[in-house]
Amino acid sequence: METVFIIIILILSIVVHEVAHGSVAYTLGDPTAKYAGRLTLNPIKHLDMVGSFLVPFFLLIMNSPFLLGWAKPVPINPYNFTDQKYGQLKVSLAGPMSNFALAILFGIAGRFLPLEPGVREGVGSAFPAMIESGFWGQVFFLFLFIVFINTLLGIFNLIPIPPLDGSHILFTFFPSLEYKAKVFFSRLGFIGMALLIFLFIWLFPIIFYFVEGIFRVIAGI
């Protein structure tokens, strides 16, 4: 049951992430995502067989300490941007910022829930304990899932490695690196994405240190 909750939250959070990219691109004069029907929160329009299903399933069966995935990238034509200098930067930041915004929104909301004594202090207990914590306790733990997953997605996507958003942010300030990176990762193809996942697993203890710290600040626990 816990896994089902996490997967649903993950998919919806990824959808918000992609719609944020397309929406900011649209405000900058690029209607590509709109014409492609991608400015919608309907998950079906965004799901990717590999990123939305196979990778999360693989991480689950591998008992990975985290669960990640991605949706189909929203189509964007940067040549349509009214801001040619920083348009790509704004669009790239929109995805991670949308995840941080969701985390902050539900983190704040969780602080005002009428919880039973000890529920907030019991964070980190087993999933069955969450079920037995009453209605508002269950809502609180649901909010915590949302805060944690979106904090993780926000930080993960800021890593400056293609095709993550952090790489596009980096290329805005160091454009000479973009061509070299595209050539390198185009040669790797799917293997490159697999290597990225294993790299993230290897770096997870370090990344988790930052994720947990930010998560606890946002969630107020």
C-alpha cells in the first residue's frame, strides 16, 4: 500500500514538473507544448513507458533506497522565446521550482492539521502505524510523502548532468559545454541514462543528507 501511494505521488509530481516547463515556455512566447496538448495535468499525456513504469519498477525490485522516474519531456522550441538570453534558464528552473513549491505548500498545510498527540513525533514509524493514526494523521503522512518526493525531485533535477534540468542551467552560463555534452551523451544513449541512475544510487547517501535536511525544515518535524 505504501508503494502505491509513493508511485501515485511520484507520477503526479513529475506531471506538475513537466507542465511547469511548458507553461513557462508558453509565457515566453513558445506555444509548442500547448499545440502538442501537453499543458495539461492529465497524467496519460505525459507518461513515459521507461521513465514512468520500468525504471520505478526496477528500483523497487532492487530495493533501492529511493524511487525516481520521469515523464516524456515537454516539447519546447527555444528559438521562439522572447528572452533569448535567459529563456532556457527560466524554463529549466521552472520544473525543480514547481517541485519545491509543492513541497512548501504541503509542508505548510501539514503544520495546521489537528493531529492527535504524538503523531508528529512518530514520523518515521512503520506504514501500519500511519494507518492507525486516525484520519488527520493519515492526511499528515500523505503530506509528508508529497513533501519528501518533491524535495527529492527538485534536488535531483538540479544535478548538472544531461538530460537533467541542472545541465541546461549550467549551459546557460557555459554554452561551450553544451555541444560537447550532447555529443558525449548521444553516444551513450539509454546506457547513459542507466549510468546516471547508478551514479545517483552511489551518490544517494550524500544527496539524501541534503534532501532529509531540507525535508525536515519544510515539513517542520
